Amino acid sequence: MADETYEVSEIVDELLTKKRGIKEIIKEMKNVSELMVDLAYSAILFNNNDLAEEVKGLEEEMNKLRLQIEISAMLAARTSEDASKLSGIIRVAAAAESISNAAERIADTVLRDIELHPVLKEALEEAEETVERIIVTAKSGIDGMAIKDIRDNEKYAVDILCIKRGGKWIFDPKWDVKLKTEDMVIVTGFKENVEQFKDLVK
């Protein structure tokens, strides 16, 4: 109980210090839930434990964001009318968390080595696009490159969904953000393009 109280206290301090708005938090919840679904399906398709583990880690991030929304709503509600308006936002946040919970259950089938039904596996394999996790190294060729340079380079032909740097996620990174050694990058694109990208940055 003491640990939970400390966590809530930390979240309140973060909200007050960074002055994050409810709209910003909702947007991040949307980004996280969408990423979790993409990673979960790719984890199943390729039987990839690393992707499944990332989904589990993102579920913890979603729990934190849900707490941030609830606390922000409580701090913002000054009248019964405010509370009524903010209740809708909380429902949206709850819906996003439900999506993330479903993604976590999908990823859990990979971690528990549960065999997929052949029909489901065949359906997943028919998807044209995929998602992959790539670690940037000093020898990878993309160390120090800006997102814009990668997107504009025809030989890469992938989109960067987000970056995990030092334990922190950067969602929808701006084009001037430069990749660094040890960054974990989540990329998406047509299967052949993603595979080519992986080969190029080894």
C-alpha cells in the first residue's frame, strides 16, 4: 500500500512539474495502445519473445498514463459540470487501456508458447505490413542520422513509429530527432522493406 501511495505521489509531482495537459496524456495513451497492438500481432507472426516483452513493458506505461488521467481529472474538476465533462475523458482512457490489455493477452500467448490455430497464423501472414524492433549500434549506419534523413532515403523505405531511449519512450518522433547508439527503434513497413532495413543496419 505504501509503495502504491508513493507511486501516486510521484505521478502528482510529475504532473505538476511538467504541467502535462489531459489532451497530451490521451494522445500518448492512443499512441501506446496502437503500438502495443502492432507489436503483439508481429510477436505472434514471428514468434518473437522480444516484441512480446516490449508489449508487457508498455502495459506498465499504460497503467501509469491511466493514473495520470484520473489524477489530472480530479485536479481539474472544480464543479459538478467539470466533473461531468471530464468523466467522458476518463471513459476514453479506459477504452484505450482495454485495447492495451487485449494486446498484452495476445503477447502473452507468445511468452507462454501457446500454439496458434493454423487459420489465425495464415491470416496474420497475409498482412502486407509488419513491425520490427531494431537496436541502433555504432556500426549500424543510422547512428547519428535524423528521422527525416531515414524517411527521405529510398533505400530504407520504412517508417519509425517510436524510439526507446534510456528507458523512456519517444512517440511520433519529430523529424529532426537524431538516433543514438543503444536506441531501440520500432519500425514499420512492407515486410520486404523491413527485412532489407534490418540487413542494412546490422
